[in-house]
Amino acid sequence: MSESQLIEYKESWRDEYLKWICASFACQNSFSKTRSGLRRFANAQGGVLYIGKRDDGSVCGVTDSKKLMEDIPNKVRDALGLIVDVDLITENGLDVIKITVEENPYPVNYKGEYHYRTGSTKQLLQVSALTNFLLCKTGKNWDAVPLENVSVEDLDKESFDIFHREAIRSGRMSKDDLKLSNQDLLEKLNLLDGTLLKRAAVLLFHRNPEKWITGSFVKIGFFETDADLRYQDEVHGSLMI
């Protein structure tokens, strides 16, 4: 049996093969090209990495199978935070290590790098491909991605004051609704992901959102009809100002 999307052969173990295990998890939501761009498809079969086989599938065996059976599960756990099935099999009288990778619903990285498997090759995801992968894997829209290192306390008080005033003026929220703390208000507006701010919260309420979202800007347009734009203005800083 030759190498494929689901099968990889290695003659001996190297720690760099942790990247291949990472890629096998990552490929559960791989990408295919459509007219609308990149979309994901689920591959529920996972993948299998054999240690002790040549690229053509012929058996060469491993001489340190006992040590590998102890080391590999621990290295996978420590490097990837995952538990994999590691089995010792015998073919033609030689020991072969079989590592079975099951489907994982969340992105898995190796030392901060995200790899995925396409065909019988491993690719390092970078730039837009990485962004698309993470968004598809987590099922989040761009504006719903949580941001670290920024908190509710970093948001602009004046922006919240303006929001309160305009929400009451428009009748969309009552004065009682707006007695909430800023933290609770963001929760009510679905702008938190657990304890982390979503990108949308930073765009709306931070004085300088570009500090956290590089190249971000907002354009507000006034339409005469659904199709006729009268004018548009680019907003710098908080959207609430």
C-alpha cells in the first residue's frame, strides 16, 4: 500500500515527525477550492503514521521498539497536548510502530506552527491560508475571533457613554438595560468569548483598534436606496466616536 492522504511511512522515528502527527489532526478540516473561495470538508478517518516502513510500504523494522512505545505517546502529549494510539505490530518478523491519529475538532499546533496534510505531503500554513484554516476549524466569523492581551478595562469609556446615549435615543435599549456594567453589556451584546473580547468589541469600543487589529478601519455609508450610495466616510479610532 502506497502513501496517501491518510497513510505515511517513516523508516525510523525523529521528533520532527510530531509535525506530521499535527498535520494529520489539522487535515480533518482541509480546504478545497470553490467558486466562492476556500471551504472546508470533514475527513473523519484521521490518519496513520507507520515507523519502520520505507516510502514504498516495504518493511525495514525498528530496533528500539520498546523505547519508542514509551517515548512517542509522551512526546505527542507534551508537544501537542493530545493522546494518540501507539501500537506495536509485527510484519515479516520485524517490529513496526503504528501511530493512529483520530479526528480532532480544534486546531492543533506544533510549537506555534500549524501544519496540514494534502495528498501525501505536509504543508506549513502561513498568512491567509492559516487565517482561513483557523476560522474554518473554529467555526468563527472574522469579527468573532477572540483577542488576547486586551481587556474590558482597555476600552474607551467615552465610547460606552455615547453608546448608552444613542441606544436610549433610538429606543433599542431601556435605561434599565444600560445599568449593566461594561463587562455585562458586552456579554449582552455577544461581544465576549468567555473572558476574551471579540474583534468586534475592539472595533466598536477601543480608542485605537489598529493597535490590536493591524490595518483595521471602518467606513460608514449613507444610502438613498438599497443600491444608491450618497456618501461614505472612513472612521478612524473607535466606531462610537
